[in-house]
Amino acid sequence: MPRLLGPQPNPKPVEAVRREESISLSPAVENDPLINPKPEEPVLACPICNETMISLTQLNQHLDDEHSDKSPIVPIGLANAPKSKKSLSSANISRKHWVEAAPGQTCAHESCSVPVERNGINCRQCGLLFCRPHSVYAKKLEKSAQPDPANGIWARVCRGCFESRPGFDDNSGMLRDLTFSFKKKRQTHVDSRRLVVERLENRMVKLVVGLSKMDRERGLFSYKDVQRKREFERDLVPWENEVLVPRCRICNQRFSYFLRRHHCRICGLVVCGDMDRDCSRDVAINILAEKLERADLATSSMYAVRVCRDCKDSVFGHKNFLKEIEEPLPELLQLRTHLKRKQAQIDLILPRFQELTAELAGGAVEPGIVNETTTIRQQLLSSFAQFDHLSRRLRSLHTDTQSEATLQKQMTLWTTNYLQDTMVPLQALPHVLQKDEVRLRKDEIESIQNQIVVLEEQKFMVENMINSAKSRRRLDEIGPLERSLGDLQSEIVKLRSKLGSRGNF
């Protein structure tokens, strides 16, 4: 505990000191900043006893004279201050579980081999020794080195202890469900769009009905009938002033002598009639009636009206989309669907087949493993055969467009690479199964090998007898001995064929 000083006399105020010194100082010395500092300069105080000094030299001298001993002196003001209820120093955390450094010891991190015999740092939680780069994490711990996120002390820990805290892998974060707001805004847009489509569709229905009625009554090809039709179309929808529109409302092309202005009979906007850009075209009213799919609009009139691309897409876009969904996919996409389905089947059972193959190669001789491996191999062979058949159909398929040809080429390359990559384990399986079958008949193999040894000895003895008979000119004994030798050789070949590669020992 630091020693406390007894009652100290209060130091004189700075103004009194200056006043006393100014009486005996000359005017030349009075302006010296070290002796007579100006009032606006900051006042110096001892950081230990809080005594006021008038210069830096006096402060240094005071520190050397009064506070040069090793016993710390605590100011009265700091001694009487209330102490903190809890220290924030990590030195208060328990060190009983710390691992002591041993000769040649390295960092406890799995991929680090830095020696920590001298400069190792103990993790405050687990106590293991780590190098400096692998112990730069901080975590709140209590005095018993257990995690305490609320009231703990910040301590140095390793990466493993840092990532083991609750919620470290929680990547969901704060969640705010905005689906309702988005659906509300989207529904507003959808309703507004539906009203526009309904208004355009009603105009189209009125146009078809009115022109069909005029065609049935008086026709539409005389001059008066054309003027009457034009007035009817203008009354149905207000036309945009073509003088004020220098460019097409859809493609933004400037109108000229060769690019004429046209009014859409559905929306009234000024558009061009460029066939390449397809901004507008003349459509017969009987085709419009057929597209609208209404029985009361059936007509045989071939009179055509100008309809822009935007009105056509707005009225018939959704209906055409629904029809495309109901129609069957092209054969190219159907083959892709079948190939993807077969690929999913193969990828589902191939990992299990690889595990069984590895067990057989490692020496597993259980009959259940062999039977299961054989069954899965048959399933894979069947699936691969079907996949190969579909890929052959894909290669021979006729394409109509360049996009379909490009897609067919990419899909063919994908099927070829997939077959080459996945059929490798199947090629090694027969050798594994053959090896296991040999191991299953170990006793039989030893018996056959013993028989071959006995037959080889008999063969050697018969050959010696034949050579002895020939040297003694006993021709009547050579024939039976050669027949016996032939029988022995054929029997040896038969037994060796049963052993296969194990026949040579």
C-alpha cells in the first residue's frame, strides 16, 4: 500500500508568490518569463502531490527533491477518492489453467509451427500457448476465465475461443420483414397496370365492333365510308397532334419523307411504320377478334387498322405468356430436362458407390458389402446407359436457329465431360471384386497350391524316369511314362487356370 502524507500546509496562491517576488526584482528581471511568468500562461502543478509550481525548472527540481524515493506518495485527494468496485485489468483472471512452456514447444494453432518456448502467449480462456499473430483476439471473461459478455473483463484469447462465443456464426442479423410493404406497392402498380390494359382492351373491342358493323352495313372502301371510318376512329380515342411530334414515340426515329407518321387506333400516339423495328403494323379486325377470344366479336371483315407494338404487348402479352406455358417444351429443352433428371439420379447414388469401393480396396471382405456394391454398380451402369442414349439423341437432333445450335453444342460438350469424369470409378470395380473373390476362397487356394506342388514333384520324378529309360534303351517303358507326364502337365495347367494370377508362386 502506498504511504500517505500527513497534513500538509496549503501552498500560497500564485498571485501572492508573484507579488512577493515582484517587490525585490528589477524591471529587467521582471520581464523574464522563467522567473516571472505572465498571468495568461498555464499554471504548472506537481502530478504527485498537486503542489503548484511557477516554472518548469522549479517543477523538475521539486520532483528530484521530494519524490525521488521509491515509496509512492498518493495525493490526499486521490487517497480519499472512492475505489472502483471492479478492476478492469486482465491480470485478475485466473492463471491456474495456463500451460507452461516446454522445450521445443510450438504454437497450439493447427497450421502454425512457430516456436513459443520464450515468446509464447497464453490464451486467457483455454490456457494454451500461441504465437502473437494467433492470439490477437479479445473477449470478455470473468475471473475464473469463463466467458461473461455482460460484466466480464476484456482479455486476450486465441481464435478458437474467440469464435466459440455464442452468436459468432449467426449471420442472420437483424431481420425486418418488408414483404407486406413490397406487396402493397406491387399490388398498387399491378392494379394500375390492369386498369390500363382493360381500357386498351375495351377500346379494341369497341373498334372491332364498330368497324364490323360499318362493314356489314355499307362497306368501308368508298371515299365517304373511309371518311366516316376515320371520324369513328378519332371519336373512339383522341389522336395526338402529329405536327408537334417530330420523332416516333417508340423507336425515337425522326420522321421524314420516307418515314411516315401513323396514329395507333388504340392509344392515339404517333408512331412510325418501319417494318424492321416493328413499331406498328396493320392488323385485320378479324384477327383482333380472334385474339381477344370473345364469341360476340366473331367477324369475317378483312379491314385492317394500325396498332402499335406497345398496345399489342399490353393487351395480348399476358395471354401469349399463358399459352406458352401450356404448350410443350421444344425437343431440345425436353432432352435437357431428361438429362438433368438422370444426372441427379447418378449424383445421388455415386457417393455411396465410391465409399463401398474404397472399403473393398482397403480389405473389406464382408459378403454384404460386395453384394451392395454389385447392386449399386448395376444401377449406375443402367443410368449411365440411359444418359448416354439421351446424349446421342441430343447430338443427332436437328436445330432450326443459330441459338439452338449453340445450345446443342454446349450441352453435348457438357454430357461428354460428365460421362468421362463420373465413369472412372466403375472401370476399377471389376479388379476390386476379383480381388475380394480370391480372398473369399483362401482355403481353397491353399489346397490347390498344395496339389500343384505335389504334381510338380511327380512331374519331376517322371521326367527323371524317362531320361533314365532313354539312357538304358528301355523303349517299352518310355511310352507309358510320357503319357503319365502329359496327364500331369494337363492337370497342372488346369489347376493354374483356376488360380489365375495367383497360380505363379
